[in-house]
Amino acid sequence: MITECSVEIEAPAVVVWQIFSDVERWPDWTASIERVVPLDGRDLAPGRRFAIKQPRLPNLEWCVTEIVPGTSWAWRQSGPGATAYAVHEVIAQGASRTLVRQRFEQRGPIGALIGRLFAGTTRRYLEMEAAGLKAASE
């Protein structure tokens, strides 16, 4: 199951990236995240892990799988029968406008079921993150 969300932000991509990629501070600008704890370093880098707590969801460990500094990163969270992937993109639309895209995918037999059960929550949280990032960046 795939859920996507995008938002246009009236701010330079470098500003948006600086805020968005500082994942430990997400709770400062979105109510969809209660806590982010870096487990082996604060910066996004392949192999780095982050414990993330969201309302009504268990504490989950996400591992960065790839990063293109200033542009995008991806991370995944795995459990028995389920793997979640999330991709975050920051795309300059000129000097002072930025498009942010997020893609969340649930895979595996249990992941597909979880994806369907939590589709509304997933969509709502992505929209909260988009709106919060927009407000924090503008």
C-alpha cells in the first residue's frame, strides 16, 4: 500500500532541507511526531537509525537507506511480515519556491494489512507533516 503527499512551500529549497532533514526536531513543527531519538548519530546518513514515536503508534526504529544531501532521503522500518519505506524529497521550483514530496509504502503480508487498517492515519500524519513543514519554512 502506497500513500503519497506533496506540498509547495514559499521558501528556498536550502531552507526547507535544513528544517526537514533535522529529523530530531520534527516534534517542534508537527503534531504527528511525539519524539525522535537518534540511535547512532544525529545526521542523516546510510545506516543511521532513529527511534520514532507517533501518537497512537508504537515506538519504531527507522534506518536510513539512502540520502542525496539537499535533495532526498529514504529510510525503512522492518518487523515480522512487514516493511515500511518512506521517501522524502525536496525539489527546488525556482529561487524561492520548493516542492516537498513524501511517499510511504507498506510491504509484506502483514504490512499490506497494516497499510489498509491505518490508511487514514497515515494520510493524516503525512498531511500534518506537510502543513507543519510549510509553516516552519515560510
